[in-house]
Amino acid sequence: MESLTSNFEILDLAIIGGGPSGTAAALEARRHGLRVALWERDRFPRDKVCGEFISPEALPLLQSEIPETAALGAEIRNAEFVAAHGVSRTFRLPRPALGLSRRRLDAALWKACEAAGIEAHEGESVRSVRRPGSGSTPSAAWEIATAAGNIRTAKALMVACGRWWAVEGLPSPARRAALQVPGDWIGAKAHFAGLPARGSVEMYFFPGGYCGLAPVEEGACNVCCLVHRQRIGERGAKGMDDFAGWLAQVARLPALERRLSGAEQVTAVVTTAPVHLARRQAVQGGALMVGDASGFLDPFTGEGISMALHSGRLAAQAVVKSLSEGQGDERAAAIYRQNLTQAVGRSYRIASLARGLLHGPVWLQGLVTLPLPWIGKRLVRETRWRGNREANLA
């Protein structure tokens, strides 16, 4: 494995964002001997609005990169759907999944990058990027300027800083869409203690939203919801510090109230808004988009973390291939775009259809609790990551 020799060395790959997608990309690229630098504006540990459910497809990657941290997670063997009228159905997952907090997951992946010799800049944001050149002939290299006043040069650039990234020098479709179309959804989460373990991820559906419960490490439970603004009404975030009480008023779902009764909220509420549920472009201005930057899949699918990890790895493999051929990032972009479409295109279509349940009447939401086990299993199967574990580099 090559070592970094100086701060002025040209990088093979620069990555903006140190969450699961960015760190997975950095580790994969470094494994192939690339010179990699990674920037994260926050400091670890830090929290994120997330279901904190890690599907079986992602476990081999985590067990390889951060085995000790993965071993701390709570095993999840079942999925339970609860409709607004109180009827519930439970089915067995094809393989055990894992519940692990983002505070623990993200910090462990970041430390793995540092241990791998990746140039990791924690607490330093990227201010701008550009491709120096004249006229319509930009340089083949990227110039990355940080808020600290440092400037680095890289052959390829990856954006892995979530849905709301904004870097001068690149178009930001997420911010542009937010300005044009107000967001309809907000997400919120908090951890609770004192909830009897079921070994299940629990999904509580109500008109205009849903709430997911997933066990995480140390006996805690992550309670995360996605709610339409019409459901919240004028109440907004008023009273959200008492998350269970706020959910009781918003969801008006007796089964959820009973489940949270007596539980102790042990973390502050974290929120994010607006939430746009859609697939975006895999490449923007020549930079590869990974994780939520390439699209935000509905959290009820439970595939968000897995897609973040795999998309980062897939993008890194495309960069490795293009550099080995002596070609530029246009070749990497073409490879990545093709493979990402094959991997997630169907997932977004199926999730979009299932999302109709959230605005449908109670009887329509009740379809997920019919005594037909193939309904839940089909939803799980059809929204999984479909890419090969190694990129199609043809």
C-alpha cells in the first residue's frame, strides 16, 4: 500500500463527505492503492436522522471493515408492519439484519479510514471545487479549496455529503429542487431505553406518515418517523422535545402509544427537513454522486445505509478502473452511471408505488398487514441493492 508523501502530492481521488458512502468509497479506493483524501465538515461522533437499520446486504462489508463495531449491533430477524387500525403482521427476514446507531457506525468507519492511511480531514469543509483551464478546455484535474484555506489537486472527485450538499463550482440539484418545490416531508428521530426487545424492526403506518422502531446497541431503540407537513399542521415542531408525546398527537395511533408507554427518551430529537424522496443524477459536472447525494430512497425500505455503502464502493471501483486504463473521470462517470442504474433503478420505482400507502385511506394501508406473507417479503426483495458486489467494468 502506497503512503502519502506530502500535502502537495496530486491525489487520485478527493471525497467530500465522511458518512457511510464517503468512507466506503475511500476504503475501497485505498485498498487498490489509490491516493485518497476525505473531508468531513462535522466532528465525530455526530448524529443523523436515520432508521439505523442495516440490511443483510451490507453486513459483509461492515464485518470486513469494522468487525468490532458491527459485533455491537442488535440482531434483527423479523419485520413487523402495524396499520392504523391496529392490525399487525410479522414476517421473518430472509437473513438477519443489524441495528446500529449512526453515531457508532460513522465514527468507526472514519477511524478505519485513518487506520488505512487515508488522508482524513475531520471538521474541515470544502468551500469550492474547479477544473482550471481556459475556455471550453478545462484541466483533467480538480482543484479543491477548503474553508481552512488549503488547496489540493485530484484526478477524480466524489460528492458524498448527503442530500443538502452545496459546493461552489458544482450544480446542486437538491438545493435547486428545494427552492422550486417546497418539501412535503420532515424526518425526526430519538433513542429510547426501556422498550422490551422483540428482535424486530417495527413499522407503524398512519395516514400521512409512518414511524419505525429498530433496536440498536446497548439495549436502546431508535424511534424514527417521516411525516407529511399536512399531518403536522400548525403544530409544527412544538413539543417535539417530548418525542413520544409529540408522536402521540401527530400519529394518533394507539398501538404506537402503547409501545412507547413507559419508555425513557435518552437522546435529543434530531430533525431534517424538507425531505425529497427521489433518485437524482449519478454524476454532476463530472463529479460522482454517492449515497444520498445520488438520491434518497424511502426510509421504510430499510435499504438506505446499504445503498450508501454500496454506491460509494461502486463509484470507487469505477475510478480505479478508469485510472488503470489511463483515462479520465469521464470514463469513471460512464461506468458508475451504468452500474448504479442497474443497481437501484428498480428500487426507486417500487418504493414510489409503495409510498402511495402513506397518503391512502386506512383500508389501503391495511394491505401491508394482510395475512399474505409474500407482500412484505416482496417489498423487501424488490427494494434491495441489485448491483454485483464488484462493479461491472466492461
